[in-house]
Amino acid sequence: MSARVRFAPSPTGNVHIGNIRAAIFNWLFARHEGGTFLLRVEDTDRERSTPEAIETLLACMDWLGLNYDEPAVYQSRQTARHLAVAEDLLARGLAYREAKGGGGECVIFRMPKEGRLEYTDLVKGVIKKKAEDTQDFVIVRSDGSPVFHLANVVDDVDMAITHVIRGDDHVENTFKHIELFKAMGAPIPHYAHLPMIVNNQGKPYSKRDGAAFVGEFKEQGYLPDALFNFLLLLGWATGDDREVLTREEMTGLFTLDRCKSSAARFDAKKLVWMNGEYIRRQPRAVYEAEFVSRVTAAGLPTGGVDLAGVMEQMQVRTKFYSEIPASCAYFFTDDYAFDEKGVEKRLKADGVPALLEAVADAYAALPVFDAQTSHDVLAAMGEARGTGLGSMVHPVRVAASGLTEGPGLFEMLTLLGRDRVCKRLRAVAQRLRNGAL
């Protein structure tokens, strides 16, 4: 039988990145093996597993491209089947009834009492436990509802699951689940437990550490492919230096023996970098549509601007599409904002107004104004002053754009054009003298 795997979330309104990472690993395993990826919605918590919560789950999966191959299974609709298995276990003496907590009777599954229990985890290796260290456990509550352990195993049997790939918080549960498979006379699937996602302190990553739900990353402007790629690398490695991969490359490379058993640290800076890499690698037409849409929505006039030139400079520097208007407004309007710290550090020093005016005069006198000639002017002025090129670059950049970083200065000045650059340098010099900046 070909591989059959499932993603079995309990929808509660938000989809945690730890859960969706399990879905990604299952999806890639199925695609690599030419197998089947299934969705089982474990919606037995009727208070929290609302239609809205389920819709949020499905929307997250769709956004990330996690398509499943057969109709979704809803665990709440399988209750009769779960209870029938419990009755069979009772009839065969593999379970018993017992009153718990003053309520009605629960159904308890009998665990082995002698020998050693063990299984081979495809990520963690052989895991062993003495049978005497295990305890019998409830499979049906006193109110007649099946417990997770029973429902989980029965559904895996009925869905013919061959591999269970899930978080390592289920390592101990697996001993129980294997015994239930044996009791049902069903084939035992292969198990692979993924490492926990942790913060910089080595503790489980949670909302306290930053965005923790898929919807939050979407709202912050992360691309689905970037988040997918990043989550894949939390506990898995390519075996070489590659980190940014196409979906096809991921599918071709994905095997469980590349999974790591140690905890995976969530590196927020790496995710930001990766999002920028995905934007940088997008076809120009895709970037252009997003760029123009956001510039226009911000009310920035695009007439007379070399849009192709601006986008060439900005695409390789964009980390989030949401940053576009503020990061390049100075290309479209003379009414651009100034970074306060940049003004204090780069424009408030003695002699800056005179310097800016001298640069404007030198630029105005050039027979040709382009990236090379504008560079040569500043280099010569810096050498003459004995301060070097760096001392010239920063005040000119802040005066011309309002920002301390962005495209290469001389490419930026060329796109702005000589007249606009000279006008801005002189205007900023005057504002500095008047104390208006």
C-alpha cells in the first residue's frame, strides 16, 4: 500500500504554527512518496470547534497550498464507530468499566503489565518503556463520549493510515495507541515525532514570543511560500547549504531521515529575511502589480517617475509589501517624511547646510548627471575635506530621501534626477538654518 498520512487538528479558532508545521511535513511526505494526504478534523470539542473555527483552519490550509486528496473526515461524525470498538474491547476482556470521580462508569483500557514496550520512531529512533510503568487509561468517559486516544486510533484504522507524523508531545501517547492497534488486530502505522518549536530561551514557542498563529503571519505581510519554507526548516534540513526552495524542490528532497530530533528554535529575523528572498525572486510582473497597487492606494502620484527603475531598486530590498509606500515615497513626492533619528545623527552636525549647498552646486555644474558622476563628485569632495566619501554619503541620502537606508545612493539620485536632487539639498539646507527640521 502506498503511503497514507493525515493532518488531524482540533480547530479552536486559531491555527498554531506548530500544528501547521505538522501538516506541512505530512503533505510533503505524501507528495514525495506519491501517497495520499488526508485531513481529519478532530472536532469533538463542540464548544470550541465551531463552524467559524473550522473555516479558519480550512482557510489557513488553502492559503498555504495544503490541498488534501480525499474528502475531510469529521471525527464528531464517527462517535458510533468509536463506541462500537469500545464495546468490542469490553466483550473480549481488553477493557473494563469503572466508576470515576463520583459520576457514571468509564470504560478503561487494559495496558500490559509485564515486559517492555517499544517502538521505532522514524525521527527519534527506538523508544522503550517498562510495561510496569504504564497505567490503564480511560477510552470512554462517564458521559459516554470517546476519549482522544480511542477516537484517534479507530479513525487511523478506518482511514488506513500508514504513517503518523506529529509533534513530540505525543511520544508517550504512542505507547497507548500501539496497544489499541494491537487490540483491534489492525496494522500499526509507522510513527515519526517532530521536535518542539522553542524560543531563544529554549522554552516552547508561544504567543508571548510574538506571532504564533498562521493568521497573524498573513496579516503581517508574510508570503505563504515563505512561511511554508521557514516552517519546513524548523526540524528538517536539506543536507546542503540551500534554504530557499521551490515547492518542487521541497517535495523532491523531503524524507523523514532528514528530520532532526532536537528542538527547533524559532528565528524571527530569519523569517523576515526569507520573506524578502521570496519577494526578490518573484517575477517582475507579480511584484509590479503589488507595488503599483500599494503606491496608488497610498495616494502617491506616479506620473513622471521611472517606475521600472524604481522597482528594480526596490524589489531586491523589500521585506514586506506593506513597507513599500513608506520606504520609497520620496521617489513620488517632494513632501516626504524625515526619519527623526537620521536627521539628528546625519543633518544636525556643524557645517551640514553648507555641505549640502556645495554638493548641489557641484551637481548642477556637471555636464552629465548619472550614478558614476554623482559618485565622483562626492568622492572628490570627501577627499578634499579629508573626511572621506562616507561623511558625504549619509547627509546627502537623508536630505534627498528622508531615510537612512534604501537603494544605492547614486542609483537613487539618478532616478530622482539632477533638478529634483539639487532642489532638495538646497531646501533641506535652508530648513536646517531656519531650525525647521
